[in-house]
Amino acid sequence: MAGAALALTACAAPATLSTSDDRIQVITTTGLLADLVRNVGGDRVSVASLVPDQADPHSYEPSLRDIRNVVYADVAFSNYLLLEQQAIIKALDANLPGDVPNISLAEGAVKYAAEIIPLVENVALDTIWLGMRVRGTGEQYGAGRASDVYLSGTAVDGPGDLVAYLTESFGDPAFYVDSTDGFDAADGYRDDTATLPPDAHTHMSWAFTEPGVYRLTMRASLAASPDERPVGLGEQTFTFAVGVDPYSVPDLADADVLNAGHADVTVDIDTGELYLLVDPHGDDHAHSEVLDPASTVIEVPNKALHDVPADEGFRFLGRPGDQIFQLPQAVLGRHVHGEIDPHLWQNVRNAISYVELMRDALIDVDPDGARAYRDNATRYIGELEELDRYVRDTVAGIPESRRHLITTHDAFGYLGAAYDVRISGFVTPNPATEPSLADRRKLAETIRNLDIPAVFLEPNLLARSSTLTEVAEDLGVDVCAIYGDTFDDEVTTYVEMMRFNAESLHTCLSEPAGRDE
């Protein structure tokens, strides 16, 4: 009977909001936020989340059921700071009644003493890491977080084909620019367009089939809301020297050569300009430099040669084993983000700030429940303060020399900063191709040199983890679980998640690595 009850619980249908329910109807973007709200709201609230457990908030696409729940909500909570997939934010903002509070917790929690840290992207690549970025707010156009900025490839001049794409969470490519099938002005270059929200950045790969000089023309436009026609912004041509001397490009003999660090093809939606924005060290946003594409050459050197993977998903690059030139994506999966790390809850003190903001928001919506919300929040904050001490004490029990976290997902910066854990590595700088021997060697050397006894994987991201698990097996180190964005059948609450993470770190890192010499 107990087993049957557990099975029924695990298979329960997602929560549904309703106008016939006397409780306050709350919609959240993730199950983690839903758990926090339930602890604050108690019996006075009914809570549903858009992203189901075990799904990835960075890539989940809302269903019709999700949108129906949004329509009936009395208050909405998202994390934002570009954590959630843009489709989730659009579903929320477009369908939520106009008089319903729509609260971005990561931004709002700063007023409640939440601590934020920059999203560091220093990945030690030996070629330029080139993404796309939107700068500015577009306030003069009425833009907001649900607006769309379009960066469209309109023409490529070069000796071969150019494909700009990203590798999503489970290895499938999504295309931004693809010259192999031409460019169609009649449909607004729909198949050669990257769509980003304001003040966002995305990682991507750039592949070239032949050596030589390529010139890519791009234009930008802004749709402030779904029912408005896009406003044209600027247009610019970007030059790539692929496998050839970048200083010998015709008409660009005195050009700046961009060949290292982190840069983005950038549109400024306040000025309408397109340019290259360069962060020399990948995380040095304070010293970003703007380069004019008309006098800049982006170098794609011969060391950027890669074999086309055997995976059928990469046939667009050629036959398996064919060589292409490629600038790497550098970060696993779809990863559109801003400048601030959005995973605030990995520091329990920040989760307390979320709870305080939720308490006050629920009181505003339901003043009659003020006492219940305050009492619930006080009780739960006490539980979270105890949790914070537990995580801190548990991690402190790990010898300092062994507090190194290697995983597949950049979601643990706050955990590292708050509890003195060093984020020491990730799988490979280029998930779009099979990891090279050099990639595997670097990872193995990191594990060996730091005497790391275990690596960590999120249970919902196992599909990305083959290289890490293979290297760990080769070195005889453990593979342990850690939770980042979502729950599953084993871990169902925020308190359970943080306790599990602390205990997993302690258990797996406290003992010396058991490698065979």
C-alpha cells in the first residue's frame, strides 16, 4: 500500500489553477520557486509552476495547460535575470492579466539584502570565443523583458559555407545563420535569424567549410511586443579570415585582428549600431572594448580545424571525418543569459530574501492573510537559517584542499562563493564536436593535479555527461549527484535539495581520490 501511494504521488497530474478555488492562485516559473511559495502561503494559496520537475528552465517550452494556469493567476513569481527560457517569460507576460503582480525575484530580492555575483565566463580557449549580444534597454521603443531582438544574416561572401549554430541541451543543433541554403528576403530572413531578449547574450559555434576570407552581412530589428511590427535598426558586415593570414585581407591591411578572448556580434538597441564587443578575459565586463567591424578581422586559425562528428545531427557540416574550421560554442547547451549569475538560491541567504519578497507580495494581494503569511514566513526563515548553518558546517568538514567542484552546468557560483567551494572545471569548451584528446587531457590533468576524488552531475542533465563520466571512470574517481535548477522524485523540496548537495559534496570530496597509480 505504501508503494502504491508513492507511485500515485509520483504520477500526480500537475497543479491546475482555477477561478472556482477560494485560495490565492499563484503561478511560478519553476518548481523550486513553487516550493518556497507553498511554505509562505500555506493553506491560503494554490500554486502551479510552468516548468515541471526534471525539466530544464533554460530550454522548457510552455504547454497549453501552462498558459491556462497563467490566465487564472492572482500573482506570478519568476526568477528571471534571464534564467528562464524566453518562451516561458513570454507565456507569463503575454497571458497574465494586466492588474496581476508579476514579480522577478532575483531583481527584487536585492532590496531584501540578496547578494548577487557576476556570471564569470573565463574559459581559457585558444581561439576567439564569439557569441551574439543585445545591449541597451530599447526604452524609447517601449521594449521590455518579453520583447524580441532579431539579428539576421542577410548575405555571406566567401569560398565556402558559413553556419552559425548552437548545440542545445541534448545535442541537437539550432541554427542562427546557414549559408548552405541561401538567404530569403521574402520571409524576412526567418531561417537565418537569432532571436534574443533585451540585454542578453548567447553562446554559439561558427563553422566554415573552406579556408579563405568570408564577409557576413547582418541586420538587426526590434519587436517591442508580439503584436507590433519590428522596427529596423542597423546593418553591418563582419569579416572572418579562415585559415589564412588575417593581416593580408584585401582592403583591411591595417585592421584590428580579433583572435583571443571573448567577443560578441552586438546590436545596441538604444543607438541602432552593430559592432563587436570584446571582453579580453571573458569576465572583464568593466573593461569591454567596442570594435568597428569595418576595420576589424576575426581570425579563425588553422588550429580551429575539427573533424565533423559521426553523429547524424551534424551532417549539415559535411560527412563524418571531413575537416571544417570552427570557433567553439564553449558552454554546454542553450545558454542565453545576462551579466549576473541568476542561480541565487544556491546561497541559502538569498533564498531567505526570496521568501521575504514573496511574503510581502502575498500580503499585498491578500491583506486578510497578512498574519498567516508573516507567521509562515517567520517559521520557514528559521528553518532556512538552520539549513544555511547546516550547509556551511557540512562543507566546512571537507578538507580545504579537496573543496573542488567539477560539473557540467555553470549553476553553482553562489554555492561556491557562500560556502567556500572552488569551481574548478567543466567538461569541454566545445560541445558541438566530439571532445578532442586535448580536451580530455586537460580535464584529466585538472582532476589529477588537484587530487579531486569526485566529479558531480545534475540528475536531469545526464544526457550531457558522457565525457565527464568516461574521464572519471578512467581515473577511478567517483561520479556524484548535485542538484541545480530542478527537483525529481528523490529530491522534492528546496531544503532537501540543499541538504543533499551539502552531504553529497562532503561524502564524495572528504576522502582522498581512489585512483589506480
